[in-house]
Amino acid sequence: MRYLLCTGLLMAAAAGTCNAQGPVPTATPDMATVVFYRPPMLAQAATNFTVRANGAELCRLSNKRYFVTKLKPGETSFTSVAGGLNLPDQDKFDMTLEAGKVYYIQGDVKTRLMTVKMVFTEVTESTYKKKNADLKPDNCETPAAPAAGK
């Protein structure tokens, strides 16, 4: 009996440490693939953030969610605003997107006094793979947006 109990505990511990991974997107030759994700955070978990590329809305990103979008190559400015409000975007995250590449962007929620904002950081594929096991796809459609150029 003691042997079965120990075996069961070891199997449960091993199951908890494995890194089950969700899908990793593949690149397309004529577009840049961008993956936005928001890791699990207790602070502001109920707040959604509207993510935009060059002013065009891509998706409303929720806690523990991700979305994949295909964008035209070129200079792209990403912004976000809490709650989908139509407020002016203040913080920009600029990138030069290249066709055939996959980019991973992590959105971290930062709170200061009475403001809440999402700060974007480009991460590596291996960092994304470590965190995507707990993520679910967000409920948004992500058509190819005309995001190149201003």
C-alpha cells in the first residue's frame, strides 16, 4: 500500500512539472506573424486591453490569453488602452516587421497611482513556449491588418 501511495505521488509530481505546450504559429512568406500574449497576473485580471497596430484595432487582450495576427512588413507602432476605451494611446512599442518571421510580444500590466497600462516586451520563442501552456486563445478575429507605414 505504501508503495502505491509513493508511486502515485511521484506520478502526480511529474505530471505537474511537465511543460505541455500550446500551438506555436508558423510563419508565412509574405506577411509577418505577431503573437501577443498576456501571462497570468492577479493584478487587473478582469481588465481587457485593446491592442492596436498603427491605430487599427487588432484585438482586446484578456488575462491568460493570446492572439496571433498577420501584418504587412514594415515599421509598425503597437499601442494599447485599458478597457477598450477610446482614449488616446500614449505609450508606443515600435518594431520593424519582416516578412516570413514570427514575433512574440508579452503584455505586462503596470499600475501607477490611478492609471493602468500595458507594457509590451518582445520575447524569444523559447520564453513564449515556457509560458504558453497556461494560455488560451482570446475571443477575437485577427484578419490581416494593413499596418505597414503611416
